Amino acid sequence: MGLTNPQYEKILRDYDRKQAENRALQESRIREAYRKIPQLQETEEALADLSYQRVQCRLTGDAEKSRRLERQVADLREERKVLLASGGFPPDYLELPSHCPICHDTGFVEGKKCRCFQQAAVDLLFSQHPIHEKLKEENFSTFSLEYYDREPWEGGESPYEHARQVLRQCKRFVADFEPGKENLLLMGSTGTGKTFLSNCIAEALMRRGISVIYLSANQLFEALADHAYAREEPEQAENYRWILDSDLLIVDDLGTELNNALVSSELFFCLNERAIRRKSTLISTNLSMNQIRAGYSERVVSRLMENYRLVRLYNSDIRLKKREERLGLGHTMRRNNADEGEK
């Protein structure tokens, strides 16, 4: 991973902290459920006893008794679900919670580092912690279609209806995500929601334990330039390796960087190498396709045209609308319409 010992130990300490918090939360939930449903404690104790007996039967080879105990355990588990539901609790309320559904906050799966461990390493190497704070505010649950104009543009569909379709595509990208399966190029003028949707995708995938690197175009091109001119320190070399190896690389605002022929060549190598390694990339840009052709090499343009789903957004500037809202000059938004986008 290229982590220093202090960095590696910090990640392990974070896992220890998460596990302690998970156990404390589980114990709190158990106490709450037992207070509300006294019978639940008896059921849990009976389940523990029967489970122990079943293990003993397996060790002694008493298959018939083991099958009988399995049926009793199944009945008690069903009874537990019914009791929890009667108290308004979900079926898994008493189970140990975890942030990562893959390793359950241990950091390892079958002796190998979990994806969430890899993401923790990426966060340290790229100082991505600020983006995590941003993702708490900008995700699919907070995305609102109400900022998109409902009047048709130039005789076509309205930005609102078009944005609904784009939102569906982004959610489908997340739902069907496999590294290397699909790449996205989000295009549109300033303030049309490209960065917000990129954040939505990043948050949803990170929550699933998928490693995501989120870089502005300037940050990416600085790393590419360091690599091209062989100026990188060991840590920067590790950063470059992760740019190639992360499950998803998000490049925000392509076209705002200082570009040149050498770095453009490095960009092609980056995109091409990620394709070879079967890794996905999401790029957002204010540039039109003609501007991309004028600013980047033919190989870069060809790679984007062949391997990326082009998703265009159009609308009047949402940032200005939000600023007017804060100043009390615009219309009050009626509701968060993210759910409607799923219909």
C-alpha cells in the first residue's frame, strides 16, 4: 500500500475505534429492545442455549438431534422477528452494526485487506477527508430536481425532465457498478449539477466499500506532471499508482487545469492504463466536445468517445438560484424531489 508505519497504525486504530463503537451501539440497542419487549430476552437466551446444544451435537455426530435443534432454532429466530416487529424494530436490530458490509469493520476479508481498508489508505495518501464532509451534504438523498427549469428549451424537453433521466442514469451507474464496466463523461455549463452528481456517485460507492479517488483536474494534472518529469517523492509515486488502481477515479472540472502536450499525453496514458486494468473513470467538464478536441490530443478524444457514456446537463445556473435563495430573492423551494427522480 505504500503507507508509513504511523499511517498503517492509524488505520488499524480507526478500525478498533469503530468496532468499540459498534459493540457499544449493539449493547444499547439490546437494552432498549429488552426494556420495550421483556419476552425478547427470554427468546434470545433460549436461542443461545439451543445454538450451543446444536454445536455439541455436531461434534458428537448426533445428526437426528442436530436437525431437531435446527428446526427449533429456526422457529425461535422467526419468533424474534415477530417480537422485534411488534416493538417497531427492524429484524436485524440486535445484530452487531458495522460501517462496511464486506468486512464488518475488521479491515480484512480472508486475510486480505478489504476495499474499505484500501479506501482508508487512499484517503490518507490524497488527504480526501474534506470530501467526506462534503459528501454528507451532497448525496442522492439531498439531490433536488426542483432547481431545474420546467419550461422546455429550444422546443425540446425541459431541463427538469432531462435531469430526471440523468439522475436515473447516475443511480443505475451506482447500482450496476463493477470496476471497468462503464465510464461516465458528465458535460454541461457551470452550475448545472455535474459536481453534485459526481459527489452523489462517490458517496454511494464509498458506502459500499468501493475505493474512490476524487481529484480536481488541477490535482490530477499536477500528479501527472510530477510523474512525467520524474519529480515525485516516494509518497507521490504511490499516489500515482493509486490513480491507476482505484476502483473509480473521479476527475472534476476537466478543462480548468493548465494543460500542455506532455501532460495531455500523460492523461491519455492514465485513461488508457485504467481501461487496461479494468478500472472505471468519471469525468466532469464545462467543455463542449469541440473544445475538448481543440484542447487535447486525438488519442484522448478518441478514448473518451469510444469508452465513455456521454451525459449532458443543461439548465440556468443552479448556483445563482441557491445564492438568490439565501438572499431571499428567489422562490422558496417547495420540496426535495429526489424521490421523484426514482419513479
